[in-house]
Amino acid sequence: MGTHAVVFDLDGVLIDSEPVWEEVRRGYVAESGGRWLPDTQERLMGMSTEEWAAYLAEDLLDGPSAEDVAYEVIDRMRRRYAQEVPLLPGAVDAVRRMAEPFTLGLNSSSPRALIDLVLGEIGVASLFRATVSTEEVDQGKPAPDGYLTVAAQLDVPPVRCAAIEDSSNGLRSAHAAGMRVIAVPRPHYPPADEALALAAYTAADLDAVTPGLVTKILAAA
């Protein structure tokens, strides 16, 4: 199956990081005298580092530059991951299971430093042929840039790629890239109904994502 690929998201798919991101960003905004809006967390999901740092600096805070915001938040996240990676159940097994018949890629909204840290800590870095951070493309999710870049680096057409996503913007991004999408929603951050409808299959958890399922979904493309 070398001409087919599986592209994982990181946050919310392999690691339960959205609560950590929210806690860290909320804490930073509060300490800096800013305001956290009701829709802030939903808006942040899928943004690139440049995008969310600018949003925090310009819309929620009054004073720090986007560069200062990004540095401080990422440093706090790095320290949290150094203590413990919030690995989701079945994540490592799912990566290893998919790596046997498929080429693997990863497209994440996390900065490069955190992607490399997490994949190294959980021992699966060598299984991914290509990893892309939205720092490295023009637009973050829901734009398709990251997924298109991963497919190009893997030398696999998007239509022959299955993406595994959890968030509304992630689902939109992978679908816009022309990939078949498997949704593995997180209960505390459920995707919008219209975004979930873009998925070819919705799985209850990573254990339900098998090579047979991916093969079936890709064959229907």
C-alpha cells in the first residue's frame, strides 16, 4: 500500500492537548490582564502559531506583541510536555498499526518544537515520513495548506490519503485538501455538525481505526 497514506493530526487525536492549550493560554491571558471570550477556544483550534498569537495579542490583550505572546505560551507548553505528555488511549498502537501497510504523515497546528518533542517522547518519530506544522505553511486550518504540503512531501496524491482528525477546523482542512477524512471527535471539544458531516467515517476512538477501515474508505474515493 505504498501509494496510499494516512495523515494524523496531533492535538486531540494522538494527545489530549486541547485542555492543556486552553489552560495555558487562559492562564497567560488572565495573568496579563486580558479577557477570555466565550468563543475563544473554538476560534483558536486549528490556528497556526502566527495566527493565534496575533489573535491573543490584538483581541484579548493590550500590550504584548504577538511574538512575545507566542514565545511565552510555547515555552509554558514545552515545560508542561516535559513533565508529562498527555497521550490519548490507543495513540501509539494506532500509529504503529497504520505504519505497517501505509506511509504516514502528520499535519499539526502545534509549533515545530512541540511536534518534535511529543513524537520523540512517545517513541514514534521514525514512523512518520513527513511532518508539517502550520507554522511552515501560509494558512492554518481550516485552510488545506498543511494537508496539501504533507501529501506533496509524501509524494502521494491527496485523494489517496486518509486524514484522522478531531476538530471542526481540522475536518474542514483535510476535506478541502481532497483527502478522505476519519473523524475521532473529543467529547469536551465536539466538532460542529456541518464539519462532522464532511467525514467519510466517524470513529468512537482510535482502536476503531484499523487498516481495513482505511482501505475501505480509500477504495470508495
